[in-house]
Amino acid sequence: MATASLAPRLGWRDRVRAATVHLALSALVAALAAVAVFWLWYPAPYGQLAGGRELFTLLVTVDVVMGPLITLAVFDRRKPWPSLRRDLAVVCLLQLAALGYGLWTVAAARPVHLVFEFDRFRVVHAVDIPDELLAKAPPGVVPHPWSGPTPLAVREFKDAQENFEATMAAVNGLSLAARPDLWQTYEAARPRVLAAAQPVARLKGRFPAAAAQIDSALAGLGRSAEGTAWLPVMGRRDAWTVLLDAQTAAVVGFVPLDSF
């Protein structure tokens, strides 16, 4: 009787031990995936600005938790070793397939360009760009880079007809910044960027409650307010402020402040 009553407890201990090992291995794989995702696809601050952090966390958390839970349910040393090995292999394959699908989803939603759009910046994601327009990207511009967002600009319209057509497309959900046929290099647009950018003193004047936050961002960048300009930037869900070098228009940093 004592041996019979002890067996279920030992069985559960084995299951918990196996699930714990599985959880540790799953967390390690997820951590390695996170390094790749947030180092290559969503470099700071795009993990927050482009919504990648929440998406990755949701998908990976479900994947990391479900695998060990299934192992907890199926692990049983009383099974023949070939059957137990088969069950664990199926669990691992399903978990890897789910992780692969999650990473594919995160990759499809990754930010690929930070585009100047006349009086603002907009973060463009790979999924935003219509496939039929990819071939119309300017020479030298990679529509879907894998190493983080690159700065681009929307060129000036050729004529009133193009302006009207692009505006109507934007009304229907296709932003100007997501159209490769309207892109130009950031270097070519620098004079327009500098003409649209505003001094940091004006940003503080509009948002006095955020003055300390702005000063902290500048201090972290080692920059002065006099040498820095700003423009609003629209992310996937949030609007922030992009900080620019007042002389070169180079993007130097971001402030999580809606300046629209």
C-alpha cells in the first residue's frame, strides 16, 4: 500500500521536473530570439514605438508557457521509452513551429523605414508596403531591409494630378510614406527637413510639463537645445517626437512625447 501511494507522488515529481527543464530551455531559446529581434529588427526605441515589444512578448510568452505545460501533461516514466521520446519530440516540434510562426509574424511587422513626410516622420513597417509598388523603389533603396529602419523621405509631387491621387490613396489607408514610388533618399530631402523642423525651445513652450523629460533626453544624448531641432513622428500606435541635428537634419534621438 505504501509503495502504491508513493508512486503517484513520484510520478508528479518527475513530471514537474521535466516541465521545469523544458521551461528553462524554452526561456533560453526565447531569450536568444529576443536578442536577434530587438538587436536587428526592432532596435531601440522601435521596440516600443513600433509595437514590437508587445507583439513579441505575447507570442513568445504563449509559446514558452504552453510547451512545458504539455510536457507536464504527457511526461510519464511508466511509458515505454520509444513512446515517451515520440511524445516529447512532437511537443518540441509543435513548440518550434509555433515559435517560427511567431517570429515570422514579428518579422512581417518589423519597422523598415523612418520616412520624412513633409511636416512629420512616419515609421513604415514591412507589412505596410504594397507588393505591387516594391519595384518602384528608387535605385539603391532596399524596400525591406533586415537591419533596422533606414531614413527616407517622401519626394515632392510631380504635379497636381499625382498629388490628388496620392491624397486619395492616403484617405483609403495607404500612407504616403509607405509608397516606394514616392520615396527619395533622406540626403536629398535634408533642406526640406531642416525647413520643417522646429527648435527645441518651441517644443518646451508647447509642452511645459514635459520640459524636464526633454532636457533629460538631450542630456542623455549629450546635446544642447540650441543645436537640436524636432518633428513629430507617428509609430504604429503612438506618436512621439524625433530629435534632429539642427545643422545636418540627422536623426539623433527620440522623446516619448506626442507633439502633434
